[in-house]
Amino acid sequence: MPTLTALPQLHAYGHPLDMAEDKVGLLRDSSDAADDVEELRRRFDADGYLYMKGYLDRDEVMAARQSLTDGLAAAGVLDERFPSMLGVCKPGAGYVFKPELTNNNPAVQNLLYGPRLTDFYRQFYGEDIRHYDFTWLRAVGPGKGTNPHCDLPYMGRGTHRHMTCWLPYGDISFELGGLMVLEGSHRRMDLLENYVYRDVDAFCANKPEQVANAQTGAKGFGWTFTGTLSHNPPVLRNKFGGRWLTTEYQPGDFLTFGMFMVHGSLDNRTENRLRISSDSRYQRASEPIDDRWVGPNPPGHSTAGKRGRIC
Ligand SMILES: O=C(O)CCC(=O)C(=O)O
Ligand SMILES: [Fe+2]
């Protein structure tokens, strides 16, 4: 019987994780190698992710948090009896997806696309980089987090060598529920190949009901590939092997990983706090980019982003 980890019981997508030490663990902190790009590349190749603890300026992150909680307050998501900075939500807030809070928001834009973080990627890639203009901003209320997936199905129309940067705006305890990655999953192409190359915005142009759904933007589109890999993180782990890796995040940290890494998040088990984070994307400037995510008003998964093919 494997021994249990010292971690508290964790939950993801409504399921308790198996807390045996070969099934769950902590992310490896690579901040010690921040100035050694060769070593960062070795670790990224081996692990599929880099967790850069305290790499960013804490005050800048907290200023960005303030701008976001102000926006959430204005959107009516927060309980007005508390200072907005605390991110206390109204009952039933649910999973709030608000990318628009990052538009015209210099604190967030400078943090994500200013010199400190873009230099990191420029050095890591060893050449000029660019980033998506679209920023995914999530404020997750009490309840389920994000189910396990890879990012490629949402953003695979250009290069496949781009990277996600997941960034917490404030402390994210195990209870508040941050990101988790599935150890070694990026190497399991045997298990990923029938999933990861599908495109959530593709539809069958020779199937009239799918064409109709794509044109009207019907929710879920009927034929539906949502990009989800599983609704059951412990069962998925049993299939892939490896450990679910996560940590307690602090402002200044970021976690970056590639398009083939299976990830999801812990549930938010607090009574009334929002877990606030963003995910942004970076790639070599020389490689093709997925046009759903660039421009002043990126089409994203809207009807304009749909692409028909003969099935
Ligand atoms: O923040 C989350 O719960 C999910 C984030 C995510 O899927 C990503 O960063 O790609
Ligand atoms: Fe993701």
C-alpha cells in the first residue's frame, strides 16, 4: 500500500483525488534555474511544464488583482459588504469567465505582455516571440474547477509549440483550488492522438444540422466536441499513470506548459471566495499563429471562428 502524501485531501471536478504519494504531488519549482535557460529547457522537455515561483513582481500582481476585482465588483459578481480586493462573491457566483476584464487594463496587460514575462519566453525560445491578443480571465466561485483537457483543441490552427502561462492573482490555497497538471501526460501520445488534434470549432460542412448550429452559434453546437478529455480526474489518472501535480500558489508565481500537457484545476472548496487567474499564450514569432486569438477583437470560438470540413 503506497503511503499517503502530507497534502490535505484534494478534490477535482467533484471527485476526491487519491492521495497516495504515487498519485498526487507538488509541482517542481524551477525558480532556482531562472537564469539558466539551458536547464529550463531540459526541465521543460522532461516535465512538460515550468513552475516559476515568485518570478514576477508581487506588487504588480496585486495591483492587477485590484483592477480585476474592481471589474468584478462593477459586473455585480462580488458581495458588496466586503472590500472588493478580498474577492468575496455573491452566493451562486459559479465559474465566471470574463476575458473582457483584461481589455484596456494596463495593470494586467503590462504584467502578461510587458518585458519581464515576454523576455522569459524570448529567452526560452531563443528567438523573437509573439503572444495571443486574447487573454482568458477566470474567476472561479465555490464549486467545480476546470475539467481535465489539453489546450491544443482550442488553439491548434497555428503552431503546436506555443505555451500557456497560467497566472494566479493572489494567494491560491489548496482550498481555493489552483491549476494541476498530470505528470508525464505530454508524452502519452498513445492516449492523446485521437483527442488532441481535434478542433473544438470544426464542424462537418456536409451535415446540415451542424452547419445550422455553426451559423447560429447554438450552444455546444449539437455535434459536440467540447475539448474536455474527462470529467473524472482520478479515473483519468489511473489510465495515464503519473501524479496530479499542484501547489499552493502565491502572487508572483506562474506556471507554463505546452499544448499536450493534460491539466485541470482543483475545486474551489471555500465558502465564498473567488479564485482569480488568467491564462495567456506565447509562441515563436516565426511560426504560424491561430487566427482565432489575434487582432483587436479576436473571433475566438464565436461563429466567425468556426471552420467547416467534409467529414
Ligand atoms: O484556470 C483554470 O481553471 C484552467 C486554466 C487552463 O485550462 C489553462 O490555463 O489552460
Ligand atoms: Fe487549459
